[in-house]
Amino acid sequence: MTRKELKQKIKEEQKKRANIIRILKAARKPKVYQTNPEFYDKLGYLESYRWDYRHTHIMYCHFFNNTPVDKIERKYNAYPNSLKLEKLRRDWEEVLDDEAVRISA
């Protein structure tokens, strides 16, 4: 996978995550979850989706745009989990490295 393809794939995943977050945020209102009880069961996943979105966004900006984490995050926000950021970076580099090996072989 090329760098451009990986960037597009991550953008699409982020759009899907943002859409789910938007739906779950609206589902917190009593009039919504009383009429659609299936949303109430999924509300526990809202923070998980937010956490994933935040970390992917931070690493996306850092990985593709070389933006320092200090400029992405505000000081009053809880600092992101560095292990999760490192795992994302390694996963993305593996995808890119596999492509580079295939091209050179």
C-alpha cells in the first residue's frame, strides 16, 4: 500500500468513527433512547470511539504532516496514551514497509 492510499484509508475510517460518535452523542438524549432502546445499549462505546478517534487523529497529523504532538493537543487535555500512539505508528509503517519490499523484489 502506498503512503497516499494509506492516508485515504485512514481518512475514511476516521469519517466512519466521527459519524458513529455523532449518532451516539445524539442518542444520549432521553427522547432518542426511549424510542430506540438499541442506542442505549451502545452508549457505553461512545468513550471508546472518542478515544480511538483522538489517538488516530494525533498519530495521523504526526505521521503524515510531521506536526508535533504539542501543537495538536492542548495542555489542559489529558495526555494521550503513548503506547497506543506507538502501536498505530508501527502498524502503519508495517503496511508501508510491506509495499516497499514488494516493489524492490
